[in-house]
Amino acid sequence: MGKATDELNPPPRLLMGPGPVEADPRVLRAMSMPLLGQFDPVLTGYMNDVMALYREVLRTGNRWTFLVDGTARAAIEAAMVSILAPGDRVLVPVFGRFGHLLCEIARRCEAEVRVIEAEWGRVFEPERVIAALREHRPALVALVHGDTSTTMAQPLAEIGAACREHDALLYVDATATVGGMDVRVDDWCVDVLSTGLQKCLSGPPGSAPITFNERVEERVLARKHIEQGILPDGFRAAQGPVIRSNYFDLAMLMDYWSEARLNHHTEATSMLYAARECARVLLAEGLEAAHERHRRASRALGAGLRAMGLEIFGDPAHKMPNVTGVLIPDGVNGDAVRAKMLDDFGIEIGTSFGPLAGRIWRIGTMGYVCRKRSVLLCLMALETVLRAQGFRAPPGEAVDAALQAWVEG
């Protein structure tokens, strides 16, 4: 271990866990660009660029499409605390760790939380969520699109249509899916959706895109209050209960990102550059091409793991294409394997949480690391480390199977 005063020099890693993953070098270069003042017209022009780019990424016409400064959870909290007033009823379908997170945040908003649960490794049939919607009549349904803790992705289109029919708002946490899977905010009747840069968007953690429609805007503005120090002349506060977070107040963030440019916080300039470049790079590749790249890598990785004699976790019909759960074989120390992968090969893979802790590894093929080379290196390293643990995989067959699947894909 060096001293705290030593020059920063982190070791190179191939990050193939459930996130964060390696940032695209173009994003890192963008982050090194000179800083600008927060109301410099060049910077506000970049803010407008970000809004337009993420409308394309999220397939939405929502005017309110911008960034919340902070990791992906910042935008989750902004959505929940700005929509949910104390006593509001929220329905949370939980099929993994991050559904429980939505419950946690909703309870901190003093909402009345109703929960339905699915076995980890499966998702909900839309009819079950719709039945709960009819039973509980929530103001908000809060749902994870892809839960990396279980590697499963929840279909949304029928649920969104039902929420609209029953006058419930639908919030979707798409942190793990935007850029790696098809996400259609408007077509799926999603009212508010948030994501993060650190997974399939190939950026660092620290900025969280969010989009919401007029239905959410109306609810948020009914609670609009502005802090005394920046209060415009003639402003009259809304009659609804004040939003309980200042930093995550969507009503004030709307003023900051709109033509009003009402001061709220100091924009995280380098993260704004990163978010802009993440979206630009993705759209330059093309959304469909990026989604196919993730599907192809998932197929290749799965083929290699099966050829090694390993079993893929969960319902294959709803597996996310950007993260794969692998059942840890009997007699193999899962944490020891992960440690050797990191120490000997510089490759990081993940474990899981709750009922899956110690039962599965999670291998991510997300964003910039979603490449043939990454998949092959990971398979070679895993085979070698497993052999040292006494697990006998057919030598070389994992890589051969992955290469074949890649060609067939």
C-alpha cells in the first residue's frame, strides 16, 4: 500500500461485473475538457444538447428530459420524493434487490407502500401486476425494468397501458437496461423513467438521466415551492405539500434546465460532458446495433459457460442480455474464484445479494466491455481459476463455443 500523498495510479481492470463497467475512452476524453461557468452560453447549449440526445436514447418526446447530478439512485430519489406526498399509495412489484430499494425510498417519503413479490430469477406476468393495480388503486406504480441482482428483465408494455387506464403513474428504474435493451418510454406509457451512465451507457457513475411527461409535471408543479434566497418576484407557492428534498426537487430542477435558468445547484460540468458523450456515442452506433451487440455477447457468453459445464441462473425467457447469472458449482468457493480472477487476471465479476448471495456469480457484458475480446478473456480466466478449484471443465471448449455462437449470432 502506498501513501495517501502518492500519485493516483489505479491498476488496469476488465470490469465484467453487474456495473460499473469500464468507461468508453471517448467519454473519459470528454471529461477532461475545460470547465465552464454554469450559465456560460456554451455550457447551457451543452445542457440543451443533453436534453435532445436523451430524448432519442429513451425514445420519448418528453420536454422534461435532463440530468440529476449524482449516481443512478439520485434520479430514483428525485422521482419518488417529488411525486409521493405523505400518505400516497404506491404499488411496488419486487423481483429482486432493487425492487426492495424502491420500497425503502417510498417509505422514507411516508407513502403507503403495497408490495407484491416474485421469486428471484423470475418476473411478473403482466396480469398479476394489473390485478394488484385494480385491488390497491395506487397513485404510483414503481417498477424496476432490469434488476441486476437477479439478471431478469420485466416486460412493461401491458403494465404501462394498464396504469394509464387506471390513472396511476408508472415510474421505471431502467438503470441497467438503457443502451443495452430496447427502452420505449412513450410506446410503453411510462410516465417517469430514470437511468445511470455506469452500465450500458459506457460512462462513469455520477450522473443520472431522467425523463417525465405532462402527467408527472402536473403532479410535481402542484407541490412547487422555491427557496427564499432565489424566489422570483411575484411567485406564489403551490398549495400541495412541499417536496421534502431541496436537492432532488424536480420542480426546481425544471426551472434550472428550462429557459428560466433559475439557479439551483452548480452543474457537475465534467459529468455533463460525460453524459453528452455517452448519448452521442450510443446514437452514432445506432440503438438497434447496440442492442444487437449486447444480445450477441450474451449468447456467446452463455454458450461458453454451458460448454464449461456451468448452469445459467433464472428464467431464460426474461434474462437480461447485458448481465448473466451463473450458478456456482457445488464444492467451489465462489468468493475465492472472484478473488483469483481479480488478482491473477485483473478481471472483476460479481456476486449477488439476499437469497442469491453465495449462490451465483453475475457476469456483465455492458456498454464498452460488451465485446468479443472481453467475453473470451473472461471465459479463459474463469476456466483456469475453476480448474485450480478442482472443477474440471473441458479444456478450451468454452472459448470455441463462444466463438461459434458469436459467428452464428
